Amino acid sequence: MKTIFEVTPTEKDLDISTYKYQLELTKKLDDLNSDFNQNTLNEIILWKVNRYAIFRKKTIDLLNKVNPEDDVINHTLTKDILLNLLDKNQKGVRLAMASTILRFKNPKVYQILDQRVYRFINGKELKYSLNDINSQIEIYLEYLAKLREVCEKHHIKFEEADRILYKMDKEYNSDLKLQY
């Protein structure tokens, strides 16, 4: 398995224009600059997994406390949001989906927790207990910190990191299957 530390990103690697996933919906979500509502969350979930989930008002209100202009993570708010999104009564949302919702709220602070990106920056498969929400939150916060370090070291724009590193893992680790 190759990691970002064994590869020097090429110009081609860093070219975000080759990221071709649900182009119209991706553009729409990337251009969001308003409060989230149920429809916004539905589109994000459809973008990620083609699944529908109903959110409590409290969860939506917490999400709307994220300032899309911030460039520093608010750990307390992030933990509160994740606790609500990952609550056992919130159907249809696990850690990857929660990170996707946060990424579209503010990509300068949050990125999608993806198996490919995780293994590319950590050199190991992503594993966590679905029953331990606090552990999941810590994994995500550590992932964001490591991702920011990688971005600084390799001059990758943080807002594009999940997509660029996803593409790089697919290219450099094409022979490795994902663990589901």
C-alpha cells in the first residue's frame, strides 16, 4: 500500500478538474452559501449514497451554527453536531455521511472521511466501532488534523483534499481492494 508520504503529487494528481463525480450536484453543493434545511441535507445524502434521512430540528439548528466563512474548527460545536448526527435514533447517518454533511457546510474546516483518503494518509485501513460514538468523533477529529498536515506538506488546497487524495489513492493503490 502506498501513502501520500511515498508519493510526490504531480500536477496531474493535483488537477481537481479530473474529479468527475455527480458533476451537477457536486457543483450545486460546492456553491452552497446559506443555512441548511431538510432539502439541503437530502441532496448531500443523495450525493453520497443515494439514501434519504429525516433530521431533527435540533440537529439542523446545530449544523446552521457552523459559519461557512470560518477556517478554524470549533471542536465543541463539531462534537455536539456529531453526537446528534451519529445518535442511534438518527437513522441513515454514520460517520462518513456525517463528515459529508459537515464538508458541504464548510469545506475550509471539514472534509469527507473516506476509506481511500484515510488509508492514503495513514497507511492503514479505517476501522472503528459503530457503537462507540465518542471514538468515532475522535477518529474524525484526528483525521482532519492529519489531513491538514498533509495538505500543508504537499501544498494541497484543504478544500480539495478529500477529492485529490481520493483520486491519488485510486491511482497509486489501484491493486488494493477496499475493506467493507
